[in-house]
Amino acid sequence: MSHVAIQIQQLSKIYPRSLRSASMLAVDNISLDVAEGEVFGFVGPNGAGKSTTIKILTGAMRPSEGQASLFGVDVSLPEARRGLGYVPEVFSLPEYLTPLEILTMSLRLHHLGIEQPQRHCMEWLERFGVAAVANKVVRGFSKGMAQRTALANALVVRPRLLILDEPLSGLDPLGRRDVVDILSSYCREGGTLFFTSHVLHDVERLAHRYGLIHKGKLTAVRSPGELAGGTEMVTIRTMGERVINGLREDAPGRWYVEVPRSETWAWLQQLKDAGHSLIEVRPALSLESAFIQAVSDGK
């Protein structure tokens, strides 16, 4: 039986009224368990309560009601953060230090008895593609380079739990692919990952389950497989010049149609005969469409 890595029970957070704004309910009575070794994607629109929840989990903020724990230790206790790797959405690296100095400092703070700490740090900087600037101060780094350094810093301490708030933000497509591959490897080796991302395709690729939060409420918790398996419709996308009855135009020369699963092969043959090139075939319901539907329904 797997252990619980993250447990959230009836958690709420109210930001008090100020001179400039009224009080705001940012997190509204959410409960959630994340098992050890699980990859959990926490998704929702801006202002939904994702970052507030993460701040509570990492001890940076106290809840108004309810409680949360990491591996059975209440998040209000420093012991809960032992073995935790964390990168916030808006992070700040010490500008006067180098990536190698930052990672070395983290090893010392976590009291890890690694025989060759410099070599260990350089291995992680190499994996994230910043070894070439390991001895340059981070002042002036691009957003992508700083993001890579922060992620290397979170993983260098051999965390049993990674909490990442928008880890793919600021990365180019190649960097995004590299980070997803590294995170996938971390998870295959038994690490627990709790992350937010607006790149929903990567949530579907990485997560065992995802939670959709909107206006502070946790509206759904399920696996991407459950989402895809719940529909009998398939979306087919193609490129071609010939217009076929039933196709809808995405862009000039690009088409799509949603059909019952039982008609997929007949449609593919018809499109092939019409000289169309296939772009993709996928379940009609995706995490993106579920996200948009939930947000639209909650307006």
C-alpha cells in the first residue's frame, strides 16, 4: 500500500481586506491526497488558487482553515520540508552567486553527505544545459537559463517530493522538451511530483492524475486516461485541398471533424481517397477541452 505524500484536508485561504481591495476567498475548502510516487498536475486559470495552495504546502503561507501535511508532517513544521525540492512561479536567484555556488549551498542546507559535491552539482547543471555557465554569476541570465538553474537546484538535493509552480515557463520548445524528459526520469525512479502548468499537453503526458481548480474550488480530480476513455467521439485533423462534406475548416487547407469511434476507419479511407494528409487522430475530449468547458461553466 502506497504512502500519502501530500494530504490536504478542507483547506481554505482568505486574503483579508485591505485599503485597496475587499477580502478574497482564494482557496475554498479543498481536500486532496497525492500518493508517494505519483505525478499530480494541478491546473486552472490564472487566479484559481494554484499558487496559494502551493505556498501553503511549502510553509510560505498559513491557511485560514483546514490543514495540510507532507509525508504525515504538518506543513507548519520545518521537518515537513526535509527532502522537498521547490521552484515557485516567480523565483529569485541570488544574482551575485554562480549556478555552481547556488547548488553547492543547497546541498549544505539540506545536510546531504555527498562525497563529491562539486561533481554532483555539475552533473545536474549539465543535465539542464547550464554547465557552460556554471561559474558565471546569474545576474543577466535569460529567463530560460535562470529557470534551468532553479530546476537543477531543486533536483540536486535528491528530493523525495518536487513541487513546481509553472516549471516550463520561460523555456523555449527545446528546453521544455528537455525538462519534461528529466522530470519523467525523476518520476520513473520513484519521485513524487506535484506541479502546475498552463502547457496542458505536458500535463497529459506527465501526470497520473490531474486536479482542476477554478475560483478556489477543486472541481475535478481524475486521470487523463479516464478523461479520454469517457468519450466515444474521435477528432480527425487533416490537410488537403478537396472539400469533403462534414469537414470543418481550421485554417486554409487544414480541416477537422469529430466522428464516432466506429466510423474512424471509414473516414480515414475517405480522406485518403480525397488526397488529404493526416495530421492527428485523438479522442475528441482532451484536458484542454475539459479545462475550457469547466472554466466557461464556472463563469
